[in-house]
Amino acid sequence: MKLPHLIAAATVCLSVALPSLAEPGITAREILIGQDIDMTGTISSRMKPLMQAADAYFDQVNKRGGINGRTIKIVRLDNANKPDKTKENVKQLVEKSGVFAVWGVSGTGNVGAALPYLTEKRVPLIGTTSGAEVYYSKTHPMLINVKASYADEIRRLATHFKALGITKVGLIYLDNSFGREALKSAQSAAAEQKIDVVAVSAFKEDGSNIDEAVLPIAKANPQAVFLLTLAGPAPKLVQAYLKTEQKAQFFALSIVATDVLYKAIGDKARGIVVTQIVPYPWDASIPIARDFQELMKSTGVTEYSMSGMEGYVLARALVEGLKTAGKNPTRAGLIAAYESMHDKDLGGMKLTYSADDHNGSNLVEITMIGREGKLVR
């Protein structure tokens, strides 16, 4: 392997004693991490607080001496939620930027676009914003999942339906890789709980047919409408359904950013039930939430969000893996570091992995949008 350009020729002999310095993205003073994320596309509204919180944590770690004396540097590229762009980005991150690992990729289709290349190149992908079952149902050698899967969230909601006495649901889904995968999980979970799916409808990624797409659901008059959507289209879906004047309880997954939803449609969002896959950030009795609050306050942010907490958790998980990988980290050693983690407590959220299971958490909580957009449990 080639030595990083920052190592002077006079120190080449030290590479025998310090082989990790020959690892791509690792120098004596820095760890280079790549990120492919939506900064301008349909889920960018949810990604902005995620990036803000993650960057604040990385800054904190770096100010405290970094990881074994190395600071973390993030090289971030915009995928605009387009998988084809992700293919270009991950190749650039690995082959041109020379990153050690890739972290926090956003978008279900984007993860699918990145994973084959990263697996071929043996580059770890640590944490993504996608919970698609295809990335959880089997162990991918280079992929480390931090949060629960969409299937975990959907199963949790299905049991919640049962407890509430809901027996008839309508499913409206985004017609892309995320939505189709979520639809399968929702249909399976409904069957397990003996819940009748009375209508199913799809809407296009550009949202152009949302008004028409809600009509079959409204006509079936279900007790609950399950919104299998990303953050961007969610407000339009709710507004379109309300125009039909049919009443139903709305349910959605964690990827629907509740703060963004409330800002878009105000009190029309009240009462929508949303699953969450990270600890409740407003509860200072939870150590990780208290740490998150203190960190964000130090940057001048006082309005917390689930998206921000997700970014914080993703950053914490990356740092824990890098610490565990030791003073001379390798890509293979980073994967092994996660596989050695059992009940790693981040302060109210535990991560457990093994060689056969790269899914760190199955935490799923139920929340509801209350007054002024505040989430209640």
C-alpha cells in the first residue's frame, strides 16, 4: 500500500513499526471519513439538523484530543437523494479523497448504490439513515447498522394498532426503493397482527399525483392511514388526505421529520403518531439526551429535534468504533471492533454486534405530535 503524502521520506522506515499509517485515510494526525448525504434533495430538511449535531460532536471530540491523537475530518458530498450521484460520490471519496471509511450515508436507494462498491473495495460503511430490511435481514460484511430497521418500526406500530383496537388500515407509499420495501414490511406485519389492509396506494417521487393517490385510501375509510413516506412529501400527503374530509389517525415512521412536518402544516400535524429510533432528546434524565442538550446549547442551538439526536447518535457510534479499533486502526480492524461490542452503552442507548449480526440496536419508541409541534410520549 502507498504511504500517505504527509509522511516524509525520512520516516518511511517507521511504516514497518506503524503499519496503520499506510492505511488509506489514516495519518499521524488525522482520520479521514467520507459522507454521501442529501443536502439539496427530498430529504435534505431532515439531514440538516443531523449534520449539524454530528459536526458539533466531532468538533468536541477533536478539541479534546481526537481519537488517540488523531482528529476526525469529514469529507462530505451531496447526493441530492439520487442513487446515481451516490455511485459517483463514493468512488470519488475512496479513490480521490482516500477516506478511511464511509459514514452516515442517507437514502435507501443511495445505500444500495454505495454498498456493492464499498464491499468490493473493503471500505467500511458505518451507519446510514436507511432502515430498509434488505440491509438488515442479512449481514453485509462492510455495513454496520446503528439504528433499528424500518421493519422493526413497522412491527412496533402494528402491535400498537392491535393495542388500540385498530383493525382496518390504509397504506400509502412512496413509489421508490424505500417505499416498496416498507410496503412489504407493512403488509407482513399487518398479516401477523390480523389487521385488515383495506386499501393500498402509491405516489410518485415528485409528488405530482399525491392528490389522486390518497383517493383510494379515503374511499376505503380506514381507521388508520399508514404514511410510508420520506420527510419531503409528508406534509402534502396529510393535506391532500384532509381535503377528502375523511377522518383517520395518521401513522408514520421516524424518517418523517416531525419538526419539519409541523412547520409546514402547523396544527394539521397534531395527533400524528410517529415511531422513533433514538432516545427522546428532551428528556434530560437520559444521559445521552443530557449530553446532546449540553452540546447543542454550547453551539447556540436550543431547539432540539429527533433528526439532530439521530445525527448525534450516528457520530457517537462512529467515534466508539474508532476508539475500539485502537491506536493503529485498519479497515478490517474497524469492522472487528464493532463485532466485539456487546451492550455498549452510549448513555441510554445500547449497541450490540457480532460477526453474524451487524445490527446494533432495535430501539423503537412511539411518539405523537402535540401542541406547538412538540413530541409527546
